[in-house]
Amino acid sequence: MNKRTHSARVKGWKKRFLKNWQLYALLLPAVIYVFIFSYMPMYGVQIAFRDYRTSLGIWGSEWVGLKFFKQFVNYPNFLLLLKNTLSIGLYSIATFPCSIIFALMINEVKNVKFKKTVQMISYMPHFLSTVVICSMLTLFLNEKTGVINTIIEALGGTRQEFLTIPSLFNDIYVWSGVWQGLGWGAIIYIAALSNVPSELVDAAKVDGANRLKVIWHVNIPSILPTIVIMLVLSCGGILAVGFEKVYLLQNSLNLSSSQVISTYVYEIGIRGGQFSYSSAIGLFNNLVNVTILGIVNVVAKRLSGTGIW
């Protein structure tokens, strides 16, 4: 019975393939691209388990097992790196609802021209490079000439160099990211809201629901699967705090809050030439992210019935 079922499935697959071979042919270039640039380089992961020497190559270098993983865990500042990375990652996820709220607000605007204008203005920061954003932050937060300090002084406060205060680093990093990505992050929710059946909205209004009740009982439940999937994907990058922005905002006075795993990997991998050690840290980082992603996905699927797999 099992053999017959298996044979029937194979025949069905062959039939579908022959019927739609043109579509598979169109898909082939993308599959080849992903295989060459995403899967083939994965053989280099073994560098994390070898004492890599460029003169010997990957296969010629000595196999040392978990030596560099142990070295990272025993690193004196390991807990500080982990704490800083987790605090920024979790803080960033805490701002996750901002794009949803913005999308819901945009969806309630009836004036099409004003709506498109707001959307365009909110998208613009996304297209600015991280270097430009960090330069703007440095200028705005400058103690002597920064516009923020000028406003604070006008309101009776005292000027200060914000980027040298470790306790403010996370706030500056996260909320500048919210400003930069708010409009772009709302696109997917605006698209999901456009698919909410108008019949449901009209029925809710007939039953006496005001705008807030329509949002709470119709709009949000309708886009909930999208929200859950985006939240799960966000949780999968908790330890993947971007290197570039942290490094550009980093200075000797805020290192206690700005030294994260990615900047440490840069220091020891690119500048220090410890390729095996930095590869081990990167692999450790990815394994933790995948584990968190799996756990959050399981929890989300049990609570909401929606997940990424």
C-alpha cells in the first residue's frame, strides 16, 4: 500500500512537472544563483573548527574542534558583549508595533493626496545610507552646535554630549532606526490592510462600531497573521545587531554599551586576522538566532495558529 502511494505521488509529481516545465525553467536561474552564492560557500563554515592558515588553505589547516568556541565563551568581556547585543536587539523588537500603528493611522486617512504625501515623506529616510544617518545624528547631538542641545538650552536645560553617555546609546541607536525604517516597515501592513474586506468594515459600522472599534475588532485581526510572521522573523535577528551603525556611533566613552558581538568580530577578524576565531563567533551567533527563531515560531503557532513553517 505504501509503495503504491509512493508510486502514485511520483507519477503525480512528474505529471505536474511536465505540465508546468516552463515555470520551473523560469525558476531555475534563481535556484542556481542561491545555490552558488548561498549554499556553496557554506563549506567554509569548517574554518570555525580549524586553526586556519592562509598558506595551508581550509583543508590543510589543523582541525581543533570547539577550541575557538570555548575561547569566546571564556573571553573576559563575553557577558558584556552578550548583554549589549541582547539589550539592543530586544529593545529594537520592543519598537516593533510602531510600524503597525503608523500603518493603521495611514489607513484611516481619507484624503488620498495627503495620504500619499505622508507615505512618501516617511519612506525617504529608508533610502539614506547608514553613514549619512550617523553623520546627521552626530551633527544633531553635538554639544556645542547641535540642534537638540540648542532646543534643550532654550527650554532651560544644559548642553551635553549625548553620544558619550553610555546609558543613552541604546535609545539613540534604536529610535533613530525607528525614524529611518518607520515608513518602509509599514508598507507590508498597508498592503495587508488594503485586503481587509470592505463588507466587514461596513458591517461593523452598521452595528455601531466607531473607528477605534473597527481598527481593534476588524483591521487588526485581519492582518494578525502578517504581524505574527513579521514578529517571528524579527525575533530571529535578536543577536544580529548591525555592525555598521554601531561602529559609526561608537567611541571610547560609550564602549561599555556599544561594544557588541559584530564590532568585536570586526576587531579580531578583519583587523586582527583571527579568521577561525571570528568565524566561530559568527557561527555561534547564527546558531543562537536560529534557535530563538524556532522557539518563537513554535510559541506563535500555538498561540495564534500562524508561523513561518
